[in-house]
Amino acid sequence: MIKLEIAIGIPAYNEEKNIASIILKLKKIANKIIVCDDGSNDLTGKIAEELGAIVIKHDRNLGYGAGIGSIFLKAKEINVDALVTFDADGQHQIKDIEMVLEPIKDNNADIVIGSRFLNEGDTKEVPEYRKIGIKAITKLTNASLNEKLTDSQSGFRAYNQKVLNEITPSDQGMGVSTEILIKANSKKFKIVEVPIKVLYDGDTSTHNPVSHGSSVILSTMKFISIEHPLKFYGIPGLGFLISGLFFILWTLQIFGESRQIITNISLIGIGTTILGTILMVTAISLFSLVTVVKERNSNQ
């Protein structure tokens, strides 16, 4: 196991009640702590600065993804070997950091996710609606990944230097967790999970679960459509095209036998054929564009 220069990144919004105790504990295991003060209107940033953390300040609250993006850029700037992202709400355990880092230190992974669901016995404190939502989003995310995960939404992760250099998160919301995984998969980075236990003191989430879940699902679908356009647009497009041609042939058969056109059947045939064609053209166009961009980036 090699010794790495580690930074721990904490996206924080109005976390003055937790940030001091977390930083003080983290300073015992890491000398570089990055806090992104995402437009807090309390003393979060000031406390972090006084305790010696590297503080990035957003003028206004931009969102969790924007915080992660700023932390990625800062970690790349200070040239660390690995970055651990750690929530500021006190739910993650400091002792689990070494476990999350171990596969990277052993050069067995590029990204390590601290999973709440790898050991089902450790999920008793997770609210039931969260379990259902996270597992549903994880299944959707897994559709675009080579390696199947149990917790795609965990914010407790470790990234090696290669990931920091090659991935720049762009999603400003909670969808950033999925974005990073989809981009990492396209670059063939090795993603592994290790079990962690989360400490819930009631439900401390500040996000409405419906809007949160909807945002993540929409973001996931967006990045799947960009990274896998043939799968996202092409498969449905082919289905619509086949259905449309079936209804058109059925219309022609009826016309040939009775000289009558069944309006409903013909309209369904025309509509689904047009929709299928549009989706197929979109799939091919986006696939060509993504391929060109990837080749250009690989040659730079």
C-alpha cells in the first residue's frame, strides 16, 4: 500500500453547527481539507477558515453539484493524489474514510463509493422512502454502467488523481453523483463499492424528497442520453418505427381489400413512423457528434 497525498472535500450549506467538529476530527487524518461554502448565510465558511481548511466561497447557493465541482477543481489545482468527498451533516463516520481509501491506495480502483446498501443489515436507520428512491435511481443509473452498483447516490466517495484530471462535473444539483459515474464509465475507470454505515439523527435532509428524486432522475436520463444516444433514442425509435410500419401496412391491406381507409389506424401508423424516424435520426446524429468529441479530446 502506497502513501498518498489526500484531500478531504466537504460541500457545505449552512452547516455551522456541524462543520467545526467534523474538521477537527478530519485534521487528525488529513492535512488538506477543502470546504466549499455554497452561499451559506451563517458562519460555516468563517469557522472552516479559522480551523485551517481551504475554503471556496460561492456568492449564492448554487447546489450540491456546484459544490462538488468546485472541490474537484481545487483538488486538481493543489495536485493531490486522491480526494475523498464527505458530507457536512454529520451522517458519515470518520473511521470509514480509511476503508473508502484503501482500494485506491492498493491501486485496485479509480473511484470508491461508500455504499449504504452493500450490507443490508446496516440500513435500519435509513428512512424507508429514501431506500426506495435511492434503489430506483441506482437501477436507472446501472443501465448505463458496466459494473452494477448498490448505491449510486452516496456522497461519501474517493477519487484518484486520474479521475480528478479527466472528469469535470457540470451538473449543479444532486444529479452530479450520477453524472460522475456515467462519465467515469465511458472513460473505463474502475468503480468499486465498500460498505459504510450512515448515522441518521431523524431525517436531516433539507431537500424535498419528490423534487430531489425528480431532479436526479431527469439528470440521470440527460447524461444517459448524451453518453449512450443509440441506446436511449435508438431503441425506442426502432420500436416506434416498426410499430408505425405495421400500422401503415395494415392500412394498405384494408384499403386493398375494401377500398376504405381506417383513419385511426392510418394516423397511428403515420405518427409513430414519423416519431420513430425522428428518434433514429437523433440517435445517429448524437452518436456521431459524441464520437467526434471523444476522438478530439483523446488526441489533445
